[in-house]
Amino acid sequence: MSPNSRPQDLADELVQAVGARVDTAKNLLGELVARPSLSKLGSDPAVLEESAQFVKAAFADLLEWDFCEVVRADDGAPAFLARKEPTPGYPTVLLYAHHDVQPTGDPSAWKSPPFVATERDGRIYGRGSADDGAGIVTHHSAISAALDTLGGSLDIGLVVFIEGEEESGSPTFAALLDHYAATLAADVIVVADSDNPAPDRPALTTSLRGVVGLTLWVRTLESGRHSGLFGGPAPDAMGVLVRLLGTVYRDDGSVAIEGLGFTAETGGAVDEDQFRHEAGVLPGIELWGSGPLADRLWRSPALTITGIDAPAVSEASNTLLAEASARVSVRIPPGQDSAQAIEAISRHFRGHAPAGVRIDVEDIESGEGFHQPPDHPLVNLMVSSLEWGFGAGVEFQGVGGTIPFVAHLARRFPGTPIAVTGVEDRDSSAHGIDESVDVSMVERAIRSEAMFFLRLQEGRIQD
């Protein structure tokens, strides 16, 4: 690049640099998909370690790093961390993705082998192709394209953090942040682990619900009893459990637990027809709750009974159960403290239980939500870069799910803006059968992130 290149020349050169790297990006994604890097308990740790080492090797040759290692917290999964210090006066950007993946489910249900990247109709299929191999590829290719465009050097600082246990809830993430806080410190954080409404429509995720999971136990009898001899007066644990679970919903299906809040926020909308299609709601069934659909999906609590321990129908007998349990998952609004939510849920079950019934709440898990208005100048710079790279306006969205590590980042680096970008679309089937990513969308994401680097380089932070 000539020092006198005009902005449009720079943009044209960047487009050419990204286009020239598409095949390299697809090959890198194929290498990532080929590694069954599961982080769940019981998986082969050697495969996860090999995956982390492969990521390190991929990034190590891009530029001269001041730090470039595979790291881990005590009892944690391997993560890749690299840092290049900025030229004085320039900002530093932290790039996050994760290299671990979800189990495949039944491999025979896939149209192509889950750990073989297979391209069909403009999409690359394979476990981890979208979640989050595309995020790793976006960061790697954007750095490469920016270097190509700028003649091989960058003045901005770069931190690349590729986690290894996101699909297991990031249990040691906070410990890693504490230990490597100085290495991770940055002026802006880019998280490539959300989605876009469509391959040609970019989004920035500005809020995530938190989550609380717990097991509710109900105990009413010393042991099981014959339902003919004792049924009626003797309380059946399953009957009590069903009654209790019924108290958590209002007539319209919204959550009736006092103390679970709502996050007021303007902007963003969800199309009901599209939502019904994506959710697979059967014709004629009314959606739960009331008010704007975006509020119900992004800013309100949602409770799901994800499992009940009970005799199978094929093994059922005329017996009163002495105890019964259910697993309850509650998505809590962004900004609500998970400890307060756990207390509200426990208080609700104990307050609605019949007198004398033993209620226990066990196996509690939680993850915090996230909310950040997109009004920081560096986030606005990412917005304009996305709009340039995709050729369409950015849609600001909430996500009803939970990404716990984002809250960890916000808590550990308060005041640092976080741009949660999308490397998936609504057809990606992340975590599901035939997971895939749209190649054209990845190319747009690479263009956008590389342009973000170039604009950071142009707009120096003044001392």
C-alpha cells in the first residue's frame, strides 16, 4: 500500500486481500472441523489439547507476538492466548472465539460426516463450522487481510483469546481472566460468537439473558405405597411436584415468580411469522406472554422444565411415589443478579408447597446476563465497519440465550466496550444436526473486522 493511498483505494485493496484469502479461510475451517474438540466431562483431553496447539500454530506465523502460548487455569481446558503490544498512542483490540465444540448427536442423522467439512450450496457443514470455527477463521483472516493491505505491519495492539471450554459453561474462565488480566487488557473487545438475521444482514448483540438451573426435589412419604390402599389421602410426590410446577406460569404462559424482573429497553423487533417458523410452533397455537415479542424473548424471564425423574410409562405401576424431582431452567433478564433470582425461585417453590412437604433445591448452576447500549465510539466504529463489509445496516438485537463468558469479560474489564458480532445465521443449526456456516457471510465478516482494524489504525488515541 502506498502511503498516499486514498480511503477508497484502501477499501478496494482490502476487498481484494480478503477475496484472495477465501480459499485459505475455508481450508483453515476444514482443519478446525476435523478436530472433535469436545470439552464436556468425559471427553478426550488429548484431542482438546491438540486443538489448542493447532490454533496456536495457525496464529503464531501471522506476526511477531509479544506473548503466544496455550494457557489454562487449574483443572481448566486449554486456551490460546496471544498479545502484540501497540505502537504508543494506538488502541488495542481483544478478539475472542472458542475452539471447543458440542457433541454431534447421532452421526447417522447428518447428511455428511460431522467432523469432515463439506461444502454444499454455498455453505460449509460440520460440527463447529459455525460455532465457533467461523469466529476463529474470521479473526485469523481479518488480521491477515489487514496486514496484506497495510504492507505487513499493524500499529494497533492485538490480543487473540481462543477459549477451550465455552461449550461447557466456561467454568474456569473467570480464573483465566484474573491470572492473565494484564495480557488480556484492551481498549475494545470483539466477541465473534453470536448470529446474524441472514447472511447479508449484520447484527450486533447488545443484550443476553442470564440463566439459572436447579433441581427441585419433593418428598412426601417414607417409601412408595400401593395407590389402591393409600391413594387419595396420602400425598403422592409426583402429584405435589406437578401442582408446584403449575404455579410457575400465569394463564398466558408468562412466568409468575415474584422477584424475577424485566429489563426495559427500546429498539429491536422480532417478526412473529419468522419466529413461529424458526421455533417450529404448530399452527393455531398461541405464543406465551403478552407485549412486544422482542420483550418476551430478550428482556423477560422464561422458565423451561427440562426434565422430570419419573417411572417410564412402560414400567409404571399403581404406586404412590415417595419422592420426585424436576430440572428447571430459568432465563433471567439482562442485569438481574443470578443469586437474587435463585432466592426468588426457591422462595416461590417453598411458599407454594403444601404444609409439611419437604422441598429441596439442589444442583444449582447460574450464568449472568449482559446488557450494553451500542453508544461507545469504538462500538460505533465496529457498526460502521459491519455496514461497510455487509453492505447493509446493522440490526441491534438481544438474544434470549446466555453466553456466560461475556458477563465475565464485562465484570473483569469494567468500562471496556464489548462488540458481540455474528458468525452464524438462522440456518446454521449450531449445536444441532447438520451445523453449517454460509461462506459469503464469513467473507463479509472478515471484510468488516479487517476494516475495523484499519479504522482503528487511522484514528489514533491521543495521549
